[in-house]
Amino acid sequence: MDLEHHQLDRRYEALRTRSARRERRLLASIAEVGQQAPIVVVRDGAHDGDRWVVVDGYKRLRVLRRLGQDVVRAAEWVLGELDAVVLEQVMRGGDGASAIEQGWLLRELCERFQLGRDELARRFDRSPSWVSRRLGLVTDLPSAVQEQVRAGAIGAHAAMKYLVPLARANASDCEALAGALGRLKPTSRQVADLYAAYAGGSATVRERVVQQPALVLAARAELAKAGGDLTLVEQLLQDLRIVISVARRARRRLVAGALDGAGDDERTRAREACHEAQFEIERLVRRCEKETTDTTGTKETTERKDNQDAGRDDADRHPPAA
């Protein structure tokens, strides 16, 4: 069927990220051959008139409006609005909806339909912890940063992986950095480089990353071009930061209920993995103390203990069974 723009309710448009590159490509295609795929709509139950809620096709709508086309081809799903939105999300799952986009949708459904987390988990066939983690992402990220992600100025993946943990540590720095990044339109790799520089830097370095990210990226690019690889100390510090980050992330997963509903076998494997992680971290700490202390006696004692533990490892380098 054909609908006009004024008949369409675009209430879910803000829950999707935008890509200028993809929209330019779609614009060229529709300008050449016309609209091929219909948008998806459901009837708006709150209105008796000819009003439709858009479930899918917001990019096509924006392109058609830019081309000055008043009529839109649409396909109606004979479903309730909630069921249609959930179905569309499930069908789009393989298309790579980011965790932040999922968080926006879950929050919208919570507020619009008064759904609890258990009910959302049931409808999406996920665990309550999956719902909680995604809602946590959009709760932790400042709203100004989320707007930049929606507009496509910052990639959703980069925001989820690097800006969310930065926001948890320092929300104001996260917002300031995102404001500067919006003008740069950085790649995920560049955001990762900035986050690594911030996480491992001094107060001065962190201030420079937040206030002058373009300068920091340029300096790192020049260093790489000149063949300036990381020193062994810098590599060690980077590895240690990764250990810290992974340990914190694993703990957050446990707090968020990662083992909710897990069977006895899964809980046993998780417990054994935690013990092995503890064993390796203790060995790391002893070795670090050995290398950083100036006391010869302490060095020798730590070295002897480290070697004893290494000798007790089994063939797979796992700690001895308790």
C-alpha cells in the first residue's frame, strides 16, 4: 500500500544509529531505480484515523523525503505494536544491531509498555542479565554522548567498548572527549588508541587526550610511521592494564547475574576458571615484586617460590587440583 509521510508515526527512529555513507549509497540507488523494498508499519491503536507506526525503514523514509517523494510504499504487519517491534528486532539480530541500540530499544519498551526486565527477557528469549547489561550501557553513557552515537558521529561499537568504561570512571571526561571526537568522526581503532592513552597515561596525558584528541592521534601516527614500537616496559604496562580491565569486566558480569540459571556443571567450570585466574595472578604479582624490589633476599625468596609453583603446574600449565 501507499502512504504519505504525514500518516506515519516515527516514534522508534531515535533508537537507530545513522551512517551517512550508507544513506548516500541508498539515496543514489533510490534516485536511480526508485523504492524497491517497502517500509514496515502497524496500525496505531491509539488513533481511530489513518495513522501508522513505522517498525522498520527509517533510512528509506529519510532518503525519500530528501528526494521530495511524498508517497511511500509500505507493508502492514497484522500484529500489535509491541509484538511487531520485538519481531523486527529478533529478525534484525543477524544484521548486527549494536548492544547500545538494543539498550535503547529495551529502555523504550520498559517505559512505553511498562515491561519488567524478566518480561523483556522472555519476549526476546534472553536471560535477565542480558537485559540488565544492555540497559546498563545506556544508563552509564551520558545522554550527550548517546546523541552523537545516534547521529553516527561516533560508532556504536567504539562507544560500547571504550566510552562506556570511560564514562564509568569519569563521566565528565567521557563527555568532553566525545564532544571533540564528534568533529573528527574517528574509526573504532582511533577511539581504542585514545582510550589506551587515557587509561595508561598521567593526569597531563589524560587532559591532552580529552582536550586535543586529534593532536594525540597525529602524534601516535607519526610515532608509528617512524617505526617507534612500544618499549618492553610499555608493552608490560599495556598487558597489565588489559588484565585489570578483564578482571573488572568479569566481576561486573558476575554482579549482573551472568550465572543466573546456570547449571551445576557451568558453575563448577566457572569456579575452576576463577581459581586458575587467581593462581596466575598471584604468580604475576610475585614476579612483579621480584623485578621491582631492590632487596636481594626478597628477590631470591620470590624467585624460589615462583619456580616451585611453576614446577607444580601440570602438562597443560594449569594449577594443581585443589
